[in-house]
Amino acid sequence: MHADNELETWRRQWQAQGSVPLDLRRRVEHDIRLRRLSFVGSVVVTTVIGGGTTLWAIVSGESEVVLLLAAVWVFIAITWVTTIRLDRRRGPWKPMAETTAAFLDFAILSCRTQRQGITASAVLYAGFFVFMLAWKYRELAEGIPLEVWTYLTSGRVITLGAITAGLAVLAVYQRRRLDRELHNLVSLRQQLEPGVSGRG
């Protein structure tokens, strides 16, 4: 978002019977779609991962799979609690009014919540990743002696590590993009209506 270029346009539209700039409206509509997709995605993941692991545990009857099942549902529960808390912080699912101020406030809050969501996702992913490594090592080591270093340098673990590194780079990129976007949004909000606080 080019704040300097858009500011003058938005300032003029601000005074035009409270109309909302088209770019801002599109950004907010995009945020609302992402929010809905995120909720649907959470339901799908819960159904597929939680349901699939439950079915596996029932069919296999193995204690190792039951342990995995318990861990999966603990992580699912933590994920849902985190998701619901972030959703409550974000507030209503649409701007409170058809004004530029309300749309900017919505966009700012959405941006902050997305940043918090990235951090929460990274922590949850790291926790589950470590658990899965330990669980798989324990399962393999029961059959034959297996050194930890041999396990950690196996092709499967290295592949998972590479995928994790890629996800980490993507998360950092997204976080920085949101930081810049939030800075621009807050600056616009303050310039359009001086005196409005906008902490990042």
C-alpha cells in the first residue's frame, strides 16, 4: 500500500459524504473472505486430522496410536482456543459503519490479529513438530536400536526440516508485510482524523 499516494485520494473521499475509498473497501472485503476461509479451514482440518486419527486409533487398537490420538486432540483443542480468542479480539465480522474511519479501524484490527495469528501458528506448529519427531523416534526405536543422531539425519526428517524452514521463511515474510501494512494503515488513520491513537 502506497500511503503517500493514497492519502490525498482518501482524504478527498473522506469528505465526500462519508464514502469509503474503493481500495480500502476491497481490502476489507478481502480480509472478511480470508476470515471466513480460515474458519472453514479450521473445521476441515479438525474433521480430517482429528477424525482420521481417531479412526486409525480405533481400527489399530495400538497404544502408540492412542498416544498420538491424545496428543492430536490436545493440539486441536489448543488451536481452537487460540483461534476463538484471536477472533474475539478482532471483533465484528464487518466494519461497524459505512465510513472510511470504520473501515480503517476494521483493517487495522484485522492486520494486528493476523500478525498475532502468525505468531500463534508458529508456536503451535513448533510444538507439534517436536512431538511428532519424538513420537516417531520412540516408535522406530522400539523395534531396533536407533541413535538419535542417525534418526535426525534420516532423509524423512531432513525433508520435514526443509519444509519447516520454508514455512518459517514464509511466516517471517508475511509478518514483515503485515508490519509495513499496519504502519501505513495507522498513519493513514491518524492523518485522516488527527488525535486518533493507533499503536502497533
